[in-house]
Amino acid sequence: VVTDNCIKCKYTDCVEVCPVDCFYEGPNFLVIHPDECIDCALCEPECPANAIFSEDEVPAGMENFIELNAELADIWPNITEKKDALPDAEEWDGKEGKLKDLER
């Protein structure tokens, strides 16, 4: 499950290691399609923003991202290759409460 800290960062290191191409890309956020993910966890350590968690390890208060990932994965395009992070990713990395900044 991709969580809050990915918003406005959108590092794509995770995409590169995914064996099943289950990442989907929005304007400023990535999501994982829960029905395609095989729970291999290869993506988790690759995320520079530490924004990816196994569904059963999503931090308290971020459980809404489980449903959000499923919802957006159904409408956003699949991403299978690494791209540059957003230009101001480093400035946004670690800021809390970014859900309001999510662009659909």
C-alpha cells in the first residue's frame, strides 16, 4: 500500500523492482493495485520516501490508503519503468498531511 509520503514526491524506484507491474501512476502519487500485488515486498525498501507498506503493516491513521490505492489503481494508467521524481520531491519528503495535496 502506497501511503501519504508518496504524495508530491512520486519516486518510482519501486516500479523498477516490481515483478508483476502492479503500480499505477497519477499526477503526483503512485498506487499499488491490491489484486495484482503478490505481496513480495521488494518495493518497500526501494522507496526513498518510505511510503510503501504491506497491507497488514500500514501505519495507524493511514488505513484509508488501503482503499484509496484500490480505487485509484482502477482508473490510473499502469507504470512499469522508473521515471524522475517530481522536481520538488525532496522538499515534500517527510511532510505530514499531504492527502489534501493528492491530485486525481
